[in-house]
Amino acid sequence: MKITGLEGWRTWMWASWLVAAMLSLAFPDLTVYGIVIPASALLLAVLTGPVAWRRGSVDKSDLAVVAALYITVVALFRVAFTVFTAANVLGLFLCFGAGLVLGVAGPVFYTVKRGSPLSDLGLWWGNWKQATVLGLILASIQFAITLFGYPLPAPVEWVPLLVMSLTVGAFETVFFRGFVQMRLTASFGQAPGIAIAAGLYTAYHVGYGMGGEGMVFLLGLGVVYAVAFAMVRNVLVLWPLLTPLGSFFNSLNSGDIELPWEAILGFADVLGLMAAAVWLGHRRLQRKSPQRAATPRRGKGKMPR
């Protein structure tokens, strides 16, 4: 991603905003965080250039598929955590796992059916250097604020949580950033795409049985993740470091989740199914059009504006 002149200035402004947003996690009032971060992002978008409220025509098919997959995934999570609960571990895991796999496989096969490259989901090697560097910087700040010096419990208590965080992080990155955000951006423009995707990311936590408390903070965090992804359009900026580390710390800190060693195999299976869906989608694209399988659409790597 070559950036010079005005585009380079915008890039540095947004990168600096991301660093400041991550450093702000050190402040104790997370509700204030959830208000200030989206407001500052909107202000920066206005200051750095015209806000793209529309880009092209609204794709009703895209929006219908986004809505259908979103409702289905949230419903599966809701059934898992509020109907089956820990009293029925098998039912909980099957519903939860189905939602995670659907959140990756659904977008992959929809993208392939449209004849679009998987780079539309951020699943490509383009911009990998920028994505890796930015992801390392943001993840290092997050680690220093949340996990550095954190007294870990016995391995049986934290290793399964780490594997779960990696799995959930992969789902959230592909589904919310690569799919929901990108499809909304294609219909409404960059700023609305980021804002609506962050809102949907926040609301989806009702599937876990979460109430209103903490939702405001998640909105701010969702905006940070969305902006980071918009900068490079590559999943490596968020996974496998940034989003899993945040989820891992939250699971440890809340102390609400207890998983046996066997859960590692279950989440490894889910990760395997996700990887298989991506591989099959790539293979199908290669058979249809080898060039399209690897070539991103125009506009990849542009800054939020």
C-alpha cells in the first residue's frame, strides 16, 4: 500500500488516533471510553476529508444476506447461552460452534457465489506488512495495559480460554469486519459502514446474554477494530493477536467461564472447519477464475474518510 502526500497524512492521523484509542484503555471509566472514542473518530473523519456517506447504489441482496446471517448467528448464540446454558454443555457447544462456523463459512461462500475474491473479506496477503506492523503495535499496547503482570491461574483454567478466544476472534474478524463492515461500506460508504458495523458488533453480544452494562464500551471498541481493519483491509491487523487478546483478558478478568481441557479439541475443530471453508472457497474461485481468486477489487487499503 503506497501512500504519499495527502493520503499519507491521513494515514498517519488515523494510525495516531488508533494508538491513542488503545492507550485510552488505561482509563478506568469504560463507559466514557465508549462515548469519546466514536465521537473522536467522527470528528477526525470530518477534519481529514469529506465523509463518504454514499458509494454507489445500495445492494439490497447484500443487505438481505447480511441481515439473515446476522440474525441467525445471534439467535444461535442466544439459544446456546440462555436456553442450553452450562447445564447442557453439549447443546451449548453445538449451538455456539454452529454460530461460529456459520459466521465464517456463510460470508465465504456468499462471496464466492458472487464471483468476488476472498480479499473482499480481508482474506488475502495484500498489505500484510502494514497489517502485521499495525496489529503488533495495537496488540502490544493492549497487552501492556491488560495482561502484562496479570497473575495467570493454573494452565487448565486459562489455556482453554485462550483457544476459545482465538476461535471467537477469527469469527468476529471475518464476520463483522470482513463481511458486515465491507458489505455495508459498499452500499453506504466508509463512515456509515464503520458506524453501523460497530453498532451491530455491540448488539450481537445480547447473544451471550449480556445486558446493557458494558455495551457502551463495546461500541467504542468496535469502532477501533473497524477503523483498524478499514486502514489495511486485511484480517492480520486484528487476528491472531488484537481481538483474541482482548477476549482472553475479558474472560480471565470476569471469571465467569470455566472450560475443561476437552474444550480445546472442540474449539480446534471449529477453527479447522473455518479454515476448511476458506480453503474450499479459494479452490472454487481458482477453478472459476485463477486471476480473480487472488486479485482484490479497486479501493483496497484506502483510509476512512
